[in-house]
Amino acid sequence: MTSPGPEDLVVSRASLDDWKVVGGWAADEGWNPGLSDSVSFFAQDPEGFFIGWIGGEPVSAVSVVNYDADYAFLGFYLVRPDLRGRGYGLTTWKTGLARAGGRTVGLDGVVAQQDNYRQSGFELAHRTVRFSGVAPVGQAPSGVRPAEEADLAAITAYDSACCPADRPRFLERWLTGPGHRTFVRLAGGRLTGYAVIRPARDSLRIGPLFADTAADARALFSALSADAAGSELAIDVPETNAEGIALVEELGLAPSFETARMYTGPVRPFAQERVYGVTTLELG
């Protein structure tokens, strides 16, 4: 009997409920997704999630989330392991990527797929390295406190300066998601950084960790560690931030995984030096 080919694949937009199976696939790949990430992802662009179906069974997935008129981000490019090599992934990829239109698209892809991404017009910007380990025992320093509702506007403005696009809908959910803990760093009444820690499949995940200086980042990390002392945690640090790499190494975390940040074109300038930990590899 002939196996179904890519012409038999039906790619359709996924609902939040549909996406649960994709979260399971991501966990199986060792990506350690957050336990409640999808709700925040769908808040940004509920039309940006796609699943490929064969005979009513989900077999492939991709997300292409549009942030604004200029920028989109691709993630969750997955095919069920037992069905790889049949063209399902490429068909799903093309359907999802079409959603971006003329926007520049970013992604954090596994290293093994870099050459394939280049064939679709993506160019390497930098590596991102995941550091993992046990949260060191510490205490929150002065100047750092849990975020409050009144901080939302300042956090949103700060986040905008650290990203290629504004993302207020996503942030509103991300900062207060189930189990998410958000901390802010203040100096003279001014926000100088913020960070979020959340529960994930295999450990706690830090993201983002945005800060003006290494001292601000260290203070925020200390607060996160105090909140999670003794627990396994992970943070994804762009290799372009040498101070960020030095900080996590000094704190005893070790490289465990890496990805390639790639873009199809130019992105608006943003404060890359403030990015000590990316928010999430799935949505940038």
C-alpha cells in the first residue's frame, strides 16, 4: 500500500486546543516548553499556528506569528518522528511562511537545519546558547521587587526597546501566566531591567532577562535564584552578549543546547546589549 504523500496533507490553522499535541512534540524534542506558553503565544496572533493532517491525524506543525506590518517570527517547525522524510514538513513550512507576506521573518532554529533555512532565504545573525543548572542559593538584592500591575506600561516600553517589534498583547499574558514570576529592577525610580521565570516540562525557564547593565542583570538573576533556589533552571543567552555568557558561567550554569537566530531581511534596531536572556525560542 502506498503511503500518503505531501499532496495528501491538509494544512489548516490550529486552535489553542489543537496545539496541545504540538507542545508534546516539542517536549519530546527536548525543547523544554513552558507549561502555559501557548496561551501567551495565541494572544499575540491566534491565526499564526498551523497543523498538517493526514487522515484526520496531526503529523506536522509550524507557527508564523505576525507582530506588526514589518516583522514575524517562525517557530515550532516539527514533523512527527515516524513520518519524517515524506515532504510533510516542507508543505507545512510553505503554508505557514506564506502568512508572513512581505515581512522580515526571524527564527531560532536547531543548528542541523541551518542549511535548509538558508535555502528559504534566512541568514545567520548569531548563535543562542542554552545554559542549564541548579539555581544558586541567594536573596533578592535591594532595588529588585516582584512586578506590579502599575509596572505594565514601563515594562512594555522597556521590552519594545529590546525587541525587533512591539508585543503588548503577548506581554500582558506572559508577565502574569500561571506560575510565571516577574521581577523588575529600579534605580532612581526608573526601570533598568526586568525578568520572568516560569515552570516548564523539565526545569524552570528564565526569559526574558533584559537589563541595562551586567550589574542590573546580576541583581535580577539573584532575585530569580532566590525565588527558585535549588531548582533546575535554564536560560537562553545570545552569544553576542559576552557579559551575559560570563554571568551565567560564573553562576555555575553549563551549555546544554544551542540554536541559530536567523532572519530573512533587516529588522528594526534594538538594544541587543540589553538581552541577557531571550524570551522564548518559539516566539523570539
